[in-house]
Amino acid sequence: MNLAAQDIRHNVGRFALTAVGIGLLLMIVLGMSGIYRGMIDDALIVVDRIGADLWVVQRGTRGPFAEISRLPANLEDRLRAVPGVASARTFVSHNVQREHQGKPLRMNIHGLAWPEDKGAWVTLTAGRPLGQAHYEMIADASLGLGLGEKLALGKDTYTVVGVTKGMVSSGGDGIAFLTTRDAQAIQFDLSGEAIRLERAARVQRAVGQDIGQVQPLLLERGGGLSSGIPALARPMVSAITVRVANGADAAAVAATIAAWPDVSVHSRDDQVQLLVHGMIDKARRQIGLFRVLLVIISTIIMALILYTLTLDKIHDIAMLKLMGARNGIIVGLILQQALLLGAIGYGIAVLLGDWIFPKFPRRVLITPDDLWALAAIVAALSVVSSLLGIWKAMRVEPNKVLS
């Protein structure tokens, strides 16, 4: 006869409620671990999928994921001339928030270097890659945009021609892929009044200069489109991604580019370290602290419940000692209850997590390593929480049975 099972049968209600409570706490511990892994995976998904060997950014900056970086778009032409460079493409990425069908829609706009990059590297669940230079987009499923749906951004309307899944930014926003020109048009979009005022300001600046008075045609040109003024450069890009040719030394290529006075160069590993230990470092430490606190709280709750169960059977423990039962039997009684409580709580945590985690707004990524780590934590937690009850049981005297 198993004494632990018999005792649980007499206190099944209290034991079941405790197991459910422990299971919910353990589910949160598991979920926080999954949220952290999901944050890392989301942060690195663009870096991994693009497959760039080098990231060229504005001089003195750490790259487009850490801070604002501005580079002239024609820099990619200079980079293609560097020995060992197989390809160079512009990188444009920024967040926008709009109203769509009466609801707020926040997305990360990612520019593809058309026509070299049509988004073929994006894993599609429906539709196709971009087929033209303007007015088409590939949207992540988390944005809730269906195939063929139209979305107004800036002064243009874009049609969803492809749908992907799991493509989100480090902030958890779904990514929308457009051509670089369209992404820049959205990023630098201005209202009609703002454009009019800017053109008027250009004309006034020209009037105040001698050249504007000597050449009146410049005033007419200054009041026109920005693209028609040679002195005004094309919109800036966030970075240039570089792929090194097969057999070329990436370090040597990076050293050549880094010698230029207007740019900085970071490898793919640098960008990964920047994302993991820079952008999400505080979130990682905060989640880790909450995990530790929840484990401590779970241990205290289990210890108090097991201590209470031990107090309820003081008379029975005294009787066992009076009958000559060894201390090992009594210790086993309490330890088995603790391990069973932990095992049931672990099972509840895993089952509830499988059902609840997919409904979270951010991706919760649970790996087998996380499950094994939680199992080890639960085993240690169960043993530690049983110590208080074992200590109380060992202090019971056999003559207690007479009181």
C-alpha cells in the first residue's frame, strides 16, 4: 500500500487545487521562456533571410536596427566596384501605423531592391512575389490582409499579391514587402500643403541669392518637382547589404569598405550580437527576473501546502513511529507527494501552454530544450519544497499519538 497515494485520496480537493495553481505558474514560466526565444527569432528573421555578409551603414552608427542610418542610394554602385563584392542592394525599413477598416494597423515596411530582388526569398503561403515596380506588396498574415486586398499608403494604393507567415520585425510588427522606391515614397510622403510650402521656400531662397536674380528660370525650376532639380539628391536609404563573392575574403572586403570616410561596415555576426545583446537585452533580463521570481513563488506555495498536509497528519506520523516505522518511510511519503504535485503541475503547464500560447499577440517559441529545462526545475523545486514538511515530520515524537 502506498501511503502517499492514500493520503492524497483523503485530501484530493486541496491537492488538485494546488496542482492547478502550480501548473498555471509553471505555464507562465514556460511562456516567458518562449516569449524570449520568440523575440530573438523575430529579431533575427530578416537578417537570416536576407543572407547578407556585410552591412554598410552611415559612418559612426551601428546599423538600421539600432539607430537611424542615412546613406545615398547610389552608394550601391560604388560597392559593386569593390573587388570581392558579388552584389550590393539597398535596405529600407521603417514602421508605419494607419487606419484600415476602422481599426489601427501597424506594420514594418521593408523595401526590396527591384528588379534584382522581387521577394522570391520570402516564404509565401499564398500568392506570388512582386511582379511590377510599383503598387504591389507582400504582407505577413499577422497584418490580417488577404490576397488581393488593397491598402492605401501615402498617396498610392497597394495590392496584396502575396501572403507570408512569421515575418515580423524585432518589435513584433508584421512586415509588408514593397519595392524600395515605394517604401521610400511612403516614408517621405508629405501632404500637399507641406509640398507647396517647401517649394515656396525654395523660390524665396533663390530670390535672395544673386544667381536667382541673374537666371530667372531657376525660380521656375525651384518651384517644381524635387526630382527635376539636379542639386537635390534621391531619398536616403537605411543601409546597403553586401554579399561577398565565393572564394573572396569577407574580412578583406570589409576592411576595404571601412577605409571609406563616410561609411561603417558590420558583419552579419555583428548585427546578430547587436540585436540580441542590444535591442532586446533589457527585455531579456526583465523576463529572466520574472522567471526567477515565479519559480521562487511556486516553491514557497508548494512548501506551504506540503507543510499544511504534514500538520494534518501529525497524529498518523506519530502512530507510524510508535509502530516502529523507519524515518525513510515517512520521508518518502512527503517526497512522493511533492514529486507527484510537481509532475501534475508540469503536465498542466505543458497542455495549457500548447492551447494558449498560439493565441498570444507575440510569437511564443517553445523548444524541446525549454521543456527539459522546466522538467529539471520542477524536479528540483519539488525536492526543495518538501524539505519543510520533512523537517516537521522528523520532529514529531511517538507520544504525540496519546495527545
